[in-house]
Amino acid sequence: MLNSLIAKIKEVKDFRKTQGRRHELWVVLTIIILALLTGNVSYKEITAFSKAEEEKLIKLLSIPAKKLPSYSTIRRVIIGINIRDIQSLLESMLQQYYREKDKEDWIAIDGKSLKNTISNYKNKTQNMVTMVSWFSQKTKLIIKAESQESKNLSENAIVLSMIENCGLYNKVFTLDALHCSKKITKIIIESKNDYLITVKGNQVKLHNRLKNLAEIQEPLSEYESRDQSHGRNVNRKISVFNGEEVGHVNYPHIKSFIKVERTGFRGNKEYSQTLYYISSKKLSAEIFAKKIQEHWLIENQVHWVKDVIFNEDKSRIRGVEVAPKFSLLVTVTLNIYRSWGFLSIKKGQSWLGKNWEKMFLIDHFDSS
């Protein structure tokens, strides 16, 4: 597996001048990714990993020089590499890992502000970077990731651009209310995909229309469930209605709209919430219930993992230029673990342990 990964890393163009170059770029990048896989998430930790594993690295990577990359070299590579080259590496890996390009899959799309690009938390209008990730509900891979500074593009604009150029078909994109707009839905349909999108107060007319219709229509199907995990005791009722009766000129592709009622307790506090969704698919309430919940896997399988396990928000690798590059390298790392079948990165790290050289011996690993 590591051999095929190295072959893809070798395709990354070296941005450095030939003169004075002591280590090939692929060597430095491979060491960085190996360090991330084993839980080393800072310049110092990556350098310490390189020193501690020097003998193995020299032998297994066939490094001619007996001296491994220094702290300065590792830092210089992460700062200097072109972010598009990291994205190309991610896409190249997905050609091997993600085989659902034309098959049905539900893709959760969500943006995350990189807090390590914020210099002043008191300034609400300051520039920062948003990383938009596409999470496959079927494979648990991050199939696309793109960042942009807020001064250049909004999260909405990033998502629009990504959908227009996605090259994927027969997917159902699940998005939160931020992306509920006629433009987004139109582009999704034109891209030969479908959508499931939350509707809230940012689309007042549509929200009110759904609310009123739900009071007079008979549901096409209903489904109820209970969640008693993590101190919660919440009942969910999902009702699916005929979306073709919405009759909203800006959303001509709605086949269904969904009403989700949540009632119960979170801890000792009584809880009640009603949400609405629109979809270009006509499915049962049970299926919609499952897919609505699975959308939020992107929070705990991507955003939470990056923050808690890879320390992204508190990382000392900071700034609008370098932080998104490091975030993409972490994405590459996550996809390696997911390609082995590990939903839990902690479990994957425990399996890999200090014996990372076993990566040379496997093409695929299924942890189940």
C-alpha cells in the first residue's frame, strides 16, 4: 500500500530549486504523511518521528543520504508546496480508493472554518479560511476538499464552484440551510445529481410554504424513532409530503419535502424542534430519516477528528497560506485510514502503532 502511495507522491512537482536540495520532495512528503498517520501533528513532532524512525526510514525508503530531513526542511516543504499539488495528490489517491464515481452515493457537503487562520477573535470581519469537505456516506472517504479565504469567496460560492466542476453523477448531495437557494438546486440538477437540503429562516417564503402545506397535506409516509444516546431521550417523527405541490417557482425540481419533529429531553432540559427539508428524490420516510442523520457524520467523522485527534484548530501551523495545506495533508491521512476500513481513527492508530512499516505489506485492510 505504501509503495502505491509513494508512486502517487512522486508525481507531485518539486517547487524548490535544484541547487542545494538535499532530499527529494517525495521523501519529505512521505515522512510527513507517515508522521501524521502515527499521530504526530506539529513540525516538532514530525521531526521527532523522523529522528526516532531514522533506521527504518533509510532502509524502507532507500534514502541515499544518511541524514533525514531537518525541522527546517520539513517546515519549508509544508509552507512552500502548492496547495493545488496536494489536492491533485488527494484526487489521484481517490481514483484508487473511491470507485463510486457513477454509482449512487449520498455525499454530505459542509464547510469548516480553520481557527488556526484566525489572528484576532474579536474582529468579526477579519479574513479566515474555510475548508469545504465532501464526505461519502457509503465509503466514509472525503472525496473532495477545497479551501478559500473569506475575503475572496464565501462558503456558498465555494460549494457552487465545486458542484459545477465535480464530474460526479447519480449522487445525492446533502447540505445545511446555508446552501438552500434556487441557484444551488438548479446547478445540482444540471450536474445530473440530486439533493436533500435543510430549509430554515433564510428562505422565509419557502419555509412558510412548507409549514403551511404540512398542516393540510396527508403525508406520503411516516417514520418514528427514539435516540437515547449520550444523555439524550429524543423522539423523532419524520413525515414525507408530495413536493410537487410546493409550487414554488424558484424550486421546480422538488419531488418531496420532509418534516422532522424532535421532542424529548437532553439531559434534564425539555427539548422540542421542527425542521423542514426539500429533496429532488421521492423516497420513504425511513430512508430520509437515515440519510438526514448520516449527513451529520461529517461533523464527527471529519471536523471533530481533525480538531480533537489532529489538533487542527489549536495547531501552531498557522496562517491563511499554510494552514489549509496542512489540513489537506490531514485529509489525505484520514482517507488512508478509511481505505483500510477504519471508521475510528483512534482504532486505526492503535492498530498501526509504531509498526508503520507494515504499510508496505498490505494493499487493502478491512478492520471489520
